[in-house]
Amino acid sequence: MSAIPIGNTNPTETELKKTTSSRLRQAIYQSVWRWHFYAGIIFAPFLIILAFSGSVYLFKPQIEGFLYKDMLTVQEVGASKLAPESIIEKTVKAYPGTSIYSVTIGDTPKSSYQLSASRNGTATTMYVDPYSGHVLGMMNSDKTFTAFFKKMHSELVVGGTIANRLVELAACWAIILLLTGLYLWWPRHKASIWGTILPRLSKPGSRLFWRDLHAVPAFWISIVLLVIIAGGLPWSGIMGGQIDKLANSTNTNTPPFAYSFSAKPESVTVAKDIAEDIPWAAESIPVPASMAGSYVPLSINEVEQIATRENIHKPYTISVPAGQTGVYTISTSQPNPYYNATLHIDQYSGAKLTDVRFADYGIMAKAISYGIAFHEGTLFGLANQLIGLVACLGLILVALSSYVMWRKRRPEGKLGAPAKPKSNKVTIGVLIIMLICGAVMPLVGLSILFVLILDLFILRRIKSLRHWFSV
């Protein structure tokens, strides 16, 4: 008599598919987690520095207004202001060995004139009472509050190209950290408000507590941080150059009709090389030449009149010509980019050789200009500053909580990296996605290639390192 099977113990096709799908999702999760983990370990310290310096720099107007109040504003408003030419003449006479490169005319009656100068070879910022011509104070341009925190934010204080590239690399990896973090945060099963959009804080000090302090704030600030980072990349060394080239090659930056009286000048000198306060979209426009001859150069007073006639919003900067063929530059980079302007003026005839306003920007330049203003916290005043501050403080919290999480889960004698997925196909697939990101962000691509070479030729060949890094 044959045995009658009581139940089918073999898995069905549906169950096999569910198991395979579950293993695939787990493998992808592990692979993404490893990239997220290693990037966080390496770049979290840099991101803390960037977030701290950025949060301070956001409040530059208020801080400088407090620190340099006696220089930035005058005590008494006079009946009329002295002409800029008189201001410059009195300053040079009072301080021999001073050369003036530009004068910034403020937007309020109490604003002092700001002169960019060279004093005995040192870049100096001088503040002058526009009513009396008296110098209210001066500072080394490289040692102001703004200069220090700008250098910390862009060059980690130490300065130089390598530090600048490290900052750019950290910013680009921050984008990847945010995207991979959102993938890891995304609920895999039935979503719960706790641990997803609200942190579980009932057990302070537990791994769950620190996990939620890491993941939940990161979710809430992720979009704002992505916009802030994107707004800063146009200033970066590698990505900034690529963005500028893309905008110019697609005519979405500054179109040819911005050049008033002639075709686009073929010049190796660009606006940012000769003038200050240049908006990003106009930094790389070629500088035209004045028609040198037996003409008498215009005074800076006449250029101020041109700025008034052309409705240039204050504060604006007038940069003086360099040499016989140089041009006057009237420029202003306003908190609201809509009022940005860059004009090159023939120093003899007063003709507008270049006139670039926000309306002349291409669609890409307009978007980037607004992104930069949001990044700097100037787009919509105090509210913009507070949003940026919350994002910066949130990033510091996320970075610090990740360090605590790592210390709590790290086994003795190992780095504590997530286990490598067993599926080579998944590992290669995620790597390809990372390399695509590296193609968009070149420094990321170079760093990935460096890690791959390090892994293949060093980490895998030394047993102690292989054990430490879990490779």
C-alpha cells in the first residue's frame, strides 16, 4: 500500500519568487549600506566643518554689522555726500602708498564708502565717511570675519587647491550620502510614523534612539540640503567649471545680445579677473577694451552718474580701469538676483560695452543665481537664514549621531562595516550606478577608482586589513 502524502513540503513557485526577491532586496540594501557607511566615516568630519562655517556665514550681515559697526556706518548724516573722486583723492593723500582699485557705494544714507585698496602691497579694505572723507577704519582684506569663514567654508582654513578640492569632494559625496540615506530610510514593510517621520526617544542612549536621531532628521532636511549643496557647487573648482561650460555651450548663461555695441569680445580676461562684486552668471564674460587714443579718461564721478542713469541698484561697486585699454566696471550682486547687473564702460567715451542684467541670463543662469542666493541665505531675508541654520545644525546632528551609532555597533578589532552582499551581480550593479554618479561628479569618480585600486591591490592582499575592513 502506497503512502499518501499528508502535505506538500516543497516550496511553491510563488514562494520561491518571494524568497528570491527578498534576498535580492537584502543584497541591494547591504551594498548601498556599505557605500553609505564608508562615505560617512570618511566625509562626516568635513561635513561638520562645512555645516558649522556655513551656519555662521549665513548671518554675515548681522555679525559684521555688530563687529564693524563703527566702520560700516557713520555717526552723523551730513547735508550731502562727497563725490567718489574726492573721497579717493583725500584717502590717497592722507595715506601715501595707497592705490585704490574700487569703491562700493552703499544703499543707505548712513552707509560708509568701502574702498578696495593696496597699501604697501597688502590688500586692504578701507571704510570712509562719505560726508567728511574721514577714514573710519581699515582692515587687511584677508583677515576680516567674512574672509576667515569663507576660507573655512571653501578651503578648510588651510587654503590652497588641495583643500578646495577636498571641500568639493565632500560636498559631492554629501549628495550621495543623502540619496543612499533616503534609500536606507525608506520603509520596507508597513510604514509607521515612529522611526520614519518622528524619532523614537523613549529609550535614551539605545541604538534605536541614535538610529532615529540619525535617520529622521536626515529625512526632514534632505531636500533643503540638496538645494543648498547644489547652490554651492557653481563656486567649486571642478564642478563649477563644468556647470559654467554647460551653461555657456547651451546659451543658457549669458546670451550674445548682452554685449551692447559690438560682437562678443574675444578676450582671455574675464569679468571676475578685473572687478569685485560680480554675479556668478557674469563672472566669465570676456572683458572688452576701451578705445585708447588722445582722449581724456572719465572721472569716477561720471561713471557714478552713468550708474544712476542706468538704474543700477545700490549697493554697487565701481572698479577702476587697469591700463590704457582697461574699462570701468559697474557691478552689483544683490541679495535678490533679479537686480544683478554688470556693466563695462569705455573709460574715455563712457559707452556701454557690456550690459548684463538678470533679464539677459539664460534659464540655467537664472536658476543657479537663485540657488546661490538661497545657499548664502540672502534670497528672502531672515527666513532664508533660519532655514539654512536649521539645515546646517541638522547636518551636524546627523553626522554626530552616525558616529555614536558606529561606536555602539562596532565589534572589537574590526571597523564595523556592514557585511558585503553575497551576490556579486548586485555588488557590480550598485558599483555601476556609483560610477555613473562619478561621471557626473568627476572628483567622486576619481575617489571611487582610488578605492577600487586600494581594495584590489592592498586591502584584499593583507590579512589584517581584510579582516578590519570586512572585505
